[in-house]
Amino acid sequence: MKKENKKIIILLCLVVLFIGIVISFLFIFLSKKEIKIADIIKNKNEENVEIYDEENKESELKEADLKPVSYNAVIPMYMYHWVREDTGNYEYPEMMAKPSEIKKQFEYLSSNNYDTIFITDIDKIYDYKKPIALTFDDGWADVYNNVFPYAKEYNIKISMYVIIDLIGTPGYCTVDELKEMRDSGLVEIESHTMSHRMLATLSRDEIYKELDESKKYIKDTLGIDTTVICYPSGSFNNTVIEIAKELGYKYGLAMDGGVHYTSKTDNMQMTRIFATRSMSLNTFINYASNARVDVKWE
Ligand SMILES: [Zn+2]
């Protein structure tokens, strides 16, 4: 072999060796880098898990710890009876609100972010900012015919108080109409007793019967556990309240007294605003503007 060929072979060997070393280095370097990248990804995931856990813990703490210690609510609660355009020969036309006025009132509440609430929502009144209650006494068919369509149109919650003995009689809602309204989730149906007699004038046994039987009827027929009693003609006394509480009623509605302040009267003697036929939209709005809830959190 010539000397020059030997040199070339040695040189080639060196080149191969060099390339080998370079490749080995690259391999080691890259694999370390991959480990690092894998570690970074792993760490990131772990960090995320930790953050997620902390967030969860925080929200759990919020739910567990932040409870309302006390609240003061001002709830304008409007009281209606009939809702119809034509008053006919009725002797108290002021008790007959106009459907066209109800529409304006609902439109106003809806476009001004009021919270229309059921009476039973007072349980968690601290969840609301501008609570308004719209209450309809006696269970007139007017509510189904002239109010319910607007409640659906403006997504407004209303409460109605049925006289059990009159359900399905001429002029009053039928059980099917009550069920349809109940199913909409917009209408709360509660007790206005069996016969609409003035409770404060009755014997203990009679009061018990009026409150107990109406509660049972509403449970059996509509599947609703009534906790609201609307006193017929606003008639109640301490005996009525005591019996009502004993039977599981938590709220009692009077007939007058204006805007309801939770700081002034308790839940068994809640006052209401008489929404008369001649009440202007401005008067309605003035009452509504009182609505507020002040909550002290723990
Ligand atoms: Zn009544």
C-alpha cells in the first residue's frame, strides 16, 4: 500500500470517528433536552392541577363561609284581584286593574332589571337586588286570561292565592288552568283558605280547618307544598298566626300597609300595596323604586 493511501484511510477513520463523536454528543444533548421539555410539561401540568385545586378550595370556602348574617329587604308587594278592561256593574271597580296597565307595569319591571320574586323566594332574598312581588288574590280566571300571557311575554313571576271552594266555579280558574300556570314556572299558587271567611272572626277549630284543608288540597291537587297563607280580607290575629305556623306556613300576607320592610314586620304579617284600577304607571314606578336588599355577610 502506498503511503498516500494509508494517509487517506487514517484520515477517513478520523473523520468517521469525529462524525461518530459528534452524533453521540448530539444524541446525548437532545435526549437530555427532551427530558427537560418533558419535565417542563409535567411541571406545568402539576402547576395547573395545583391552581385548579386552589380555585376549587377557594370557591368551596366561599360557599361554606360566606353566609348572610342578616339582611334588610324592602319589597314592594303589589296586591291585585280582578284584571279586566270592563268593570261592568261591579260595586268596587277600583279592585279591577286594567290588562293594558298590567302590560305597561310588566314591561317597565322587565326593562329596568327588577327581580320579580315568588313569596317563597324570600327564603333566599339575599340573592336578589331589586325584589318585587306581584300577588293576585282569590284565583280569578282573569289571572289566567289577562295576566298570564304578559307574565310569559315579559318573563315575570307572579303569585296567586286560590279560594279552594271556588276553584272551577264560574269566573274562577279551573284546576287545569292552575296546572298550566304552575308548569310555566312563572306562577306560584298558594292558599287563600277554603271558603274566604275572615279568619280572625272564627273559632280555633274553624281556623285550623281553613288552613289545614286548603294546604292539603293544594298538595294533593297541584303537588305544591304551600307555605304562604294570604289572609282573606286581611283578617288575622295571633291565634291565626300561631295555627298557621303550626301547620307549616312560613309567610302570611296582609291586605294593606304599603311597601313591605322586613325590618318592620315579620314574615307572617307582610304588608302589601293595593294596586288599584286608577294607580298610574308613575305611582307604580315610585313604589317599585323602593326595592332593595342590604345583606351583611359573615
Ligand atoms: Zn280575597
